[in-house]
Amino acid sequence: GQQLNQSPQSMFIQEGEDVSMNCTSSSIFNTWLWYKQDPGEGPVLLIALYKAGELTSNGRLTAQFGITRKDSFLNISASIPSDVGIYFCAGQGGTSYGKLTFGQGTILTVHP
Amino acid sequence: EPEVTQTPSHQVTQMGQEVILRCVPISNHLYFYWYRQILGQKVEFLVSFYNNEISEKSEIFDDQFSVERPDGSNFTLKIRSTKLEDSAMYFCASARGGDEQFFGPGTRLTVL
């Protein structure tokens, strides 16, 4: 099946630093989504990307849909303590309403 | 802001018992999903549901699992005879028709 490789697995940063994480796949996806999950809660949608090459921002978050449709990255600028959590990329291929394939997650810790 | 809700938040059951996990998707959404997340692992797709039938299911979704939309608001996941390895967080998600899936807070299932 489709597999997503997400890196890094974890990051420990100081408040105010920028963060970058990415996902790569051997398969093409039609849509890339980035979610954040807090402990004991469900994933919360941060950004959705629909077109190869698309660059989309949501506040301090910026994400890009790779031109090959096999990768995506998420940047967080000027991190704050509430950015702590697990960030997941998810790819959707085939039909538009199909399943999401998730990466393994990046655990972000922000030191004040 | 509309959100997906799930009940119960935590279900403890004995191995071999039947459980029903309940979800209320966002009211104008048409596509419904169940995912699970074993502790410390990534989110995995179980099943998608549209127009009162299963659209797609994963290999995890075997004969012990079933889904139903018994009325206009609820979407349920039934596990007929639970096994120890069914212990996980179960997330319901819904989508209006595009690619953005919104997740509920999850039900933590513990099988003893």
C-alpha cells in the first residue's frame, strides 16, 4: 500500500525558532493535508493542499505541495509554547473522497 | 463552529464482547470515515462510507467490524467480538464533499 515517510520524528526547539518538517512518498497523491494532534485528542486540520507546486499559508504556518506530487513540507515560523504537539502529514490519492494515508508524525517540543 | 462529536470518550470491555462506538458527523457532510490509532503509532484508515454504503475499507476492517448510519445524524462502528489488539483510539471523520476531513475527539477503546 501507499506509505508516507515523515521526518524528523521529533524536534526540540526554543521558543521563537522556526521549524520545518516534511513528508515523502513513493506514490503520487492528489491532496496533501497537515494535521496537529494534542495528547488524547483528535487530529485538527491545519492546512490542505490541492495542486502540485501550491504554497499555502495559515498564520505562522506555511505548507507546500511538491511539484512531483510525492512530497510536502510544513514550516512553522516564530514558534510558541502552544505549538507543542504531534504534527501529521496525510496524503489522499485516487478518488477525491478517499482514505487518508498518514505519516508517522513529528513530535514537536518548544522550550520557553 | 460545527464539529464532529464521538461517544463514549472511553470504553472498557472484556475480550469477546461487542462494542458500538458512536459518532455525530458535521450536519451538512456527506462522507464519513473511521480511523484508528494504536498508542504511539500513526493514524490508520479503517473504512469510508457514502450514500449509505461502504466506499472503501482497509484490510484491518474484517468481518468483525461493521458500520451503520441508522438515522440522519449518527454514524456507528460496531466490533462484534473484541480482541486485545483492538485496543486503540478510534476516530470518526467527516467531509462535505471535498478533500478536507474533520476528525472527532476519539473514543479510547480498552479491551481486557
